[in-house]
Amino acid sequence: MNIIRRAVFSNPLTSTLLICTRSYAFKSNLKIKWVRPTKIPCYDPAKSGDLVPMPEFDKTQFQLEFQKCKELASANDLVKRLFSLEYAPRHRTTQLYLRQLIDGTKRHNQDEGSIEAKIARWTGAIRAMQDLVKRFPHDVRLRVRIKELSDKRKKQLKYLRRWDYKKFEWLIDTLNIVYKPHPIDFRTVTRKESLRKLTNQHCDDIKNDRLKTYRLQLEAEQPDFLQEKIKALEFIRKEQEECNVCVTVTQTEIDDVRQQLRNLLQKRRDLNTKEE
Amino acid sequence: MALAAASKSLLLLGECVPCLKHNASKFKVRRFELDTNLLMYFRTWEFVYALDPEKKCKTGDVVLIEKCPEQLTRLITHKVKEIVYPHGDVIDPLTGKKVVGGKFRDHVEAVNRIYGKTATAFDYDSAPDRGWLEDIKDFSHVDTYVKYHENGEDQPYAV
């Protein structure tokens, strides 16, 4: 056994091959810098897909249940202020916001339970809670409620998309939601796997760059090549005619190549003028 | 073995899945494969690429695809014949009416009219065709991935 080992390691070529092909503790020479993406918390609007937050409301307007009250129209300013949002608890403002969103999407005047009305209500609730979580970041129950509700909304949007695509598009546009489906395979981000992906991307980039430069090189050679081709074809035709042999190169063939050259030059001139 | 079976048949019914190719679409074809030990059929899925230069097929559509007389490329073996069911636009095969969930669209509209349809409600006639929000707010036509690298650029398909 020792004899074999000695024989293997004494040969310099085999020893270098062994070092090159080792997989354990392999270090790449490429200078790829991997930056771990920052975690987006589940209660963040970037995660739930809400593009707009809950707006600021005019505090002088009445609470929702007193908005149609006729007595308040003739009441004095102090009473009006008492029934406004200014002195009302926060959930009264949220109630008004939810009502606005539902009214913007509901099917008919009595509608509260259709899928679009439900999603509008949940959207309002999510945005109100996202606003609140900024003030109370340690309220775990609130964070859980946001996560659960936004997941529920996403699930229902998934179903709506399957049933009625046009309505789904209209709804996400009206409510300003971004819909991204879940990825097929959900894996935790690791340094090793990310570096592998980045290395593959790097290799693809190199390949594409080289292909592009080669294509440009060939395209640059095209006019010279075509001119040479015309000359060669003319020469062959002339020789064949002079030697009284069967003529294999037709005049139309030569004209076609000339036309091709003209088109190519014209195309390049157009491109240059466009760039200028 | 199963793939050979799929490529043999002339017409296939497949579901369109996200694909980055410019002139072709990818289809998921469901087949039943016999397990000779258990003598039972099990569901298997095969993926077929079909020529679709205009990219008419969208993700989720149920499409009839036809085998090309000769293979176009290493991957593309079929071509699109007909979009049978566009995704999210279900038609009842018996009556030919449009269906949403378990209800006819006409019936839902009739109920809305009786209760008084609101001006802001969704209107099917004025709604644009599917795909106008692609890459703007709707990213369901592509495969999303978990973000693994922060390169300073916007990654719209990363979750």
C-alpha cells in the first residue's frame, strides 16, 4: 500500500491533479463578492405587497356612524367637534378607511361578502395595522395578525386569479397591491449555494460576451468577404466561358451577392445616422 | 420511457408554465403511467416545448399542441394548435357560458342589477384583456425565486 502511495505522490503531475480536483474546502479564484440580502420582516409592506400606506385623514370630518346625521348639520361647533374624528379613538379612523376601500370595489349597494369586498376590507386592516406596528414594534400579537391576514389575502388572490383573471387584475390595480406567487422551491439562503449561482451567472456572462465579440468580428468582416466573393464568382464565370466548359456560375447569382452587399452597406449607414 | 410516450402522440393537451424562451412556450402534460409491480396507474408530468413565435400562450392556459413533422430544435418538438381554455376565463362546456367559481357570470350580474350595481364595480365589458399588468403589479407569469444576493439593482422576480 505504501509503495503505491509513494509512487503516486512522487509523480509531480498526479499530485497537482489531486490538488485541483479536490472538492472539500475548495476555494474559488474568482473575485465574486456575495452580499447576504437583508431580511424583510413579515409585517413589512414590501413583503405583503402593499404599494401605498394608510393615508392621513382629515380629522375635522365626522365619524362614520354620524356622517348622515341630520341633527349634527344644525348643531353648534363644539358638538360638531365632539362627533368628529379628532376626539374619537383610532379605530374610528380605520373604520372610515375600510368603508372607503369597500365602497370602491363592492358589486352592489348591499354587498359586503363578495371576494372583492372581503379583500378590500383585509387590505384596509393590514395597512392600518402596518401603520400601528411602527409605533409598537414589540407587539408580537399585532405582527402575527398582520402576517396571518396578508397570507390569507394572498391565498384568496391566488384563487381569484384562477377563477376570474380580469377581475383579479382590476382588483390589484384598484387596491394597489403587487402580487408575486410563492417560489416553487423555498430554500433558506446559504453562502455556498448563492456563490454557486453567482459563479454560474459569471460563467454565462463570459460566454455571452465572447459570443457577442465574435459575432461583431464576423459582421465587420462581412463586406470584405462579399466583395471577395463577387470577384471570385466573376473570375470563375469568366474562366469557364473562356475555356468553353459548362458555366456553373450564373449572372443572377453574382447580382444577388451584389444586392446583398448593397443592402448591408445601406443598413449600416441607416444605423449610423440613427445613432448620430 | 414516459417521455417517449408523450413525444409519440400527435396531439397533446398541456398546461402552459413559465418559460423564458422567446419563440416557444413550455407545457406541462399529465399522463398516467402503469406500475407493473402494483398494476396501478400513477400520475406523472412531462414537460414539452412547443413553437409559439407570438407568445400567445400565457401561464396557466390549457392548450392543444401538435407534433411537428420534424423536430425544430433539440428542445422544440411541437407547435401550438389551439388555446382551449385561457386561464381565469372558464367556460362551461355544456352551456357555453362563462363561469366564475361555481356560478354563472350572467346570474351574478343579474343579482347585482337587482340590488343596484355600483358605478365603481368591476365591469366585464370594459375590462382590458389579460396581461396589461404583467411586470407592473402582477408577477404571476414568471417563476419567482428567493432573493439570494444583494447587487444594488432592482430584482422584480425576487421574493
